[in-house]
Amino acid sequence: MAGSWRWSAAALLLTAGVGASVAAVQTAVSARSDHPPPARLVRPSPLAGEEAPRSPGRALVVIDPGHGGSNTGARSVVDGVYEKHLTLLLARAVAERLEARGVDVRLTRELDEYVSLRERVLRANRLRADLFVSIHTNASDARSQRGFETWVLTPSAVDVDSRALRRDAAPAAHPGADADTALLLDDVERGLSQDGAASLAAAIQGELASRRGRDRDRGVRQASMDVLLGATMPAALVEVGFIDHPVEGPELLEPEVQAAIADAITAGIASRL
Ligand SMILES: [Zn+2]
């Protein structure tokens, strides 16, 4: 969730020897975003496949590539790369892997485009997804931290912070119900999903630890995470690494590292379906 509250505006180091990786990242992202259909210029694109009915008997997971478009997220230590690029690549990689396991997957964005936090969750609610996972890269003020962590929304944060957002979110989750009833239903569902969210986060974090090293395990954390507010299914937000760390930042551009991260997120999700 870097960008708004962990953004560092300090000058960033350029790292030698990763030019090819940068080009690969930018090419991979721009390959599907340079020439969007005209409709995307005037209104947000629908969630990919949103209109398609979900397959009977198959689990449905919504993967949220953090940031996008004008919302770049944190800036990489590698020039020209932003969080929004990496989150999209990782989300695509996770989607591929889950689909190979027979899971239905939708991304909240398939392009380098702006999608509001609220819309991301609303899309997952409309689809009645079984799980929602938001992917981000981290950043620290001193660019000295590294490692991965997974966040869940705490009940107290729900009580204090999310009412306003949920007044909008709830009716979409409960079509036909009036606002108060919908909110109540939302409360009930959220209570049921809390355990699921904690299990989901723990599973993802554990898989990351086994693949990326326990010395980088920053644990499962709880807080008010805006992108998770209003979700009516178990939801977690994973910060896969520090994009601005002089060592870890360039590492995150390496295909084998991205594959390991995608494998970990996939395994964590699959274990909870
Ligand atoms: Zn972020």
C-alpha cells in the first residue's frame, strides 16, 4: 500500500545491470496497455470477464493488482519501474497458475489503468468471489527495509473506519435489500469471513516464507486497509517485497523471483479453497 503513506520522495538510486529486466517489465506491461479499446478512455473497463457467469462448481478468486494508471504506487529503486507494473505482472502470473488448477479468476484491472479502491472491492462483491487478494509492493522511508508481509482487516478497524464506505458497498453485495438491512447482512458476512481472512493471510505468508526465506518473513499484520474495506469474502493484502530496497527492489524484477512469489500466492490461495 505504499504510495499514499509510505511514499519516499527522496532521490532514488539507479541500479546498474538490470536494464534488460526493466525493459522486460515495461514491455510486458505495455504490451497490453498501449492501445486500449476506445471505450476504456471514457469509462472504467469492466472487470475482466465480469459479465461472464461463473462456472458452476468452480471456485472464483478475484486478484487485485494494486494501483494502476495515474496511481503509480511506490517507485522502484530501478529507474522507470513503479509498483503498478509489478503488481500487474504478478497478478497475471497468479491468475495463470490458478486457472491451470481449475479455478476461475478475475483481475480487478488487466491494463495500466486507474481503478478506485472502492470499485475493486465492489467488483469482487458483485461476482460473489470466494476470495479476494490484493497484491502490492512495499516501500520504506529509509529504503532500508526488506521482506514480505500479509495484511488482514481487523474487526476494530471495521467498526471504526469502514461505515461510510460500506454504505456504498453493501447494497451492491445485497441487491434488493434496503441500506440498513444490507449493512447488517454485511456485518454478518464480515464476521464469518474474518476467520477465513486470517487463514488466507497465514497461508500466503507461510508459502512466501518457504520460498523467499524465513529471514524476510515480516508476518501477518492487521490494520485498516482501505482496499479491503467492504469486501464480503475473506480478503487479504500481500506486500511481496520492498520495491525501493537496493537489493530486494531489483530482485523483484527477476522472472524467477516473480515466479516464486506467484507460486507462493497461488499455493496459499489454493489451500483455502
Ligand atoms: Zn501499494
